[in-house]
Amino acid sequence: MQESIKKALSGDFDRKKALWFVITAIITLIVWNLPSTVFGIEGLTVVQQRVIAIFVMAVMLWLTEAIPAWATSVTIIFVLLFCVSNSSFKFLQGNGGEYGQLLDSVGIMACFADPTIILFLGGFILAIAATKSGLDVWMAKTLIKPFGTKSQNVLLGFLLITGVFSMFISNTATAAMMLTFLTPVFKALPANGKGRIALTMAIPIGANLGGMGTPIGTPPNAFAYKVLNDPAGLNMDIGFGQWMMVMAPLVIVLLIIAWFLLCKFFPFSQKNIELEIEGNMQHNWRTVVVGLTFAVTIILWVFGKQFGVNANTVAMLPIAVFAFTGVITAKDLQNIDWGVIWMVAGGFALGLAMNGTGLAEVAIKSIPFGTWSPIVILVIAGLVCYFLSNFISNTATAALMIPILTVVCEGMGDKLNIIGGTSTVLIGIAIAASSAMSLPISTPPNAIAFSTGLIQQKDMAKTGLATGIISLIIGFSLLIIIGKMGIF
């Protein structure tokens, strides 16, 4: 028995992470119990101070990765339920007054089934069905054909196809799939040539940039999309197609710029590549169902406003169709990235806590946001998000920053019109998060590409940094122009 305990401690026990966990717990308790006057926020209630402490806990756990990122989100929701909700322990509920407004426990739990979560689930289900039927392989074969056999054109083809797939399918799944397609291509290239590096780097760059194109492309997009469309908040009613109309062309431009960079950094020594993508599409009625459902879903996502349905509702179409036709089984549901779903839910819960307890409102009144320069806010927020997202999950970064920036934007009012409004700041955070791709740990697609052994960290840093900075400059400039035109 003692030996097994020692083995468990020596194997799974990480002293560094345990130390960070203890430090986080101590700091959280200190913030929880400090005199309210320390925060400099007039009228701060006990409940609001607890939310600040929970936010500090989330920041530290996500930054230090003392526990898995999704576990941090679950912890956030757990502490909110047990300590600041109307279903918390009685001795923590107080008697109103200085204790402040408690959160509705049902509302906190509903974060797990928020309409935006359903939107993500719809995207995951589509990806699983496409892979299961071989539709993804057929699409890749069909889309790559027009690019011919010239090496540089093949590189452009892989960039664009990866980008388009990542708009609707998890960028992690897209990267894994596209790298599989590259395996036979490498056989036709010199073992020591730079062309292999260019093609390998094209996959994470295409996946990261492509995610900007739709509200379901990446979790940071989902955070921004939810806040901008929240009926109880900004209520901007930005449609799926409206987002794509602006962001998809931006993605294409950025992918072409990335292509020029890759060609310059890693020139091909072989002018032509004979391309062979292995794998076949299944020819049966289920594949027809997947293809038709895929097409109808995307059409409704893009033109949903004209039909009177929103993107969240449309996401139920593939889920329902694939369920009752048997295309997707209960076992297939295990392939959904539930860690991402739970992370997104935790981010939503943080935003709910800041607004539901009135913390956002008292913060606006206490801090003179109106005197700040909108351009400075945009630049600093973008750079902070970009920096953090290179080292921690971009989902965690967005979950931390978007609730804060929503409060800041609300406090600045009409002054934000100079940079195109609140949408410029919040969507700008989503762009900054997706632009962070300088390190193997920055994004899952980066990690997958680095694991091939075909690229070195310096190659990724050089390409990722150049692409990321250009993406920030062009992306923010476009958002300012679009915001002033009133499209968002």
C-alpha cells in the first residue's frame, strides 16, 4: 500500500504546480477577506468583493496552469454556486444590504447550455460527421486540384484550404487532418529542403488565421459574439453572415500575406510537387445526408437573418439530423472536445458574475474610463491579449479580458466612436488571440505541427511573430474602418 502511494506521489504529483495552487489559494483568500476600502470602489459589496477574488483565482490558475484550463472553469462555476449564488450556504448569503445582490444559481448553471455553447457543439458535430463519412478528404482533394503541381501554388492551396476548414471545424482537428494529407507530399520533396518547413508551417498558420472567419472558428470569437449580441447587454444583433462578410475576406488577405512570408523565409528547392491525398469518401446514403446537412447548415448560418433564424438555432440542425439518422452515435460524442466547451462555459460564468452582482456597474462609476484614449485602450488591450495568448490558452485569455473590456467600453460611451465602437475592441481581442502563434505552446495547431519534428522553434517564432504582428495591424485597421461605417 505504501509503495503504491509513493509511486502515485512520485509519478503524478507535480510539486511546482502544487506550489502554485497553494499560492493561488492563499492570495484568493487574502483578496476575499481584505477590507473593502482597499479596492477604492465606492459602494463595493461583500458579494462583489468575492467576485473580484474569484476573478483573481481564475487569472492565477489560467496563467500558472496549476490545474488544467478546463478544470479552472469548472472551479469558477463551483465557487460561484457555493459562495455567491442564492443557492449558496446560508452563512454566506448574509441579509442583503452590504452583502449585495446574489447570483441566480439557475443562471450560473445555464452557462453550460448557453446558446453559444450549442453553436460550438453544432460545429463539433459537423466536423465529426465530415471525418466519419470521408467528406473532409473529398473536399480537400477537390479544393487542392485547382492549385496544380507548382510547389509555391501547392503551398498556397494548403494555406487556403486549412483556413477555410478552420472557419467551420475545430482548428485542432483541421491541423491534424491537413498534416496527415501532407505525409505523401513530403516523400516527393528533398529531405533537407526548406519546402518541408514551409508546408508544415502552413498548417498551423492556416488553422490559426482561418478561425477568425466565423463566430464558431475559435472560442475567443464565441466570447466576443455572445457579449455583442447579449439581449441584456450590448444587443447589437450581429449575424453569422455579417461576421463572415467582414472577417472572411480579412482571413483570405492574411493567408495570402502569410504565403508570401513562407515563400520568402523557406524557399522551395524543387519547383513541382506531385500531389496525392490518401483516403476516400464513403459512397452511401449517410454521406449524402452529411453533405446536404453541411451545405444547408452553412447556408442558414450565412443567410439566417433573412430566414428569421439565428446562428445558435441553426446549430441544432446538424445535431438533430445526424442524431435521428444515426450518422452520429453516442460513442461519437466522446470525440467532442468537451474541455473547450467547459472552458467557454467558465468564461461566460465570469462575465455573468461581474454583471449579475453589479460589480461591472460600480467599477464603471469608480474608474474614470471616459478620460482614457480609445486608441490607447485598443492598442494596449490587443498587445496584452497577444502576449498572453502566446503563453496560455487563447480561450483563457479571452475569458479574462472580454468581461473587463466590456466594462471599460461601457464606461467610455460615445468616445469609442473614434475607433468604431465597442465591437472594434471586443472583436479586436478575438483577432489578437488568434494572431498569437509564435511558440509551440501558443496553440494546439502549433503543438501538432512542432511534434512532427520537421520544424524548429526558431522557424515557428520567426514566421509566427511576423504573421501575428501583421494580422494585428491589418485586423485592427479594418475593424476601425468597418465600425465607423456602421457595419458592426
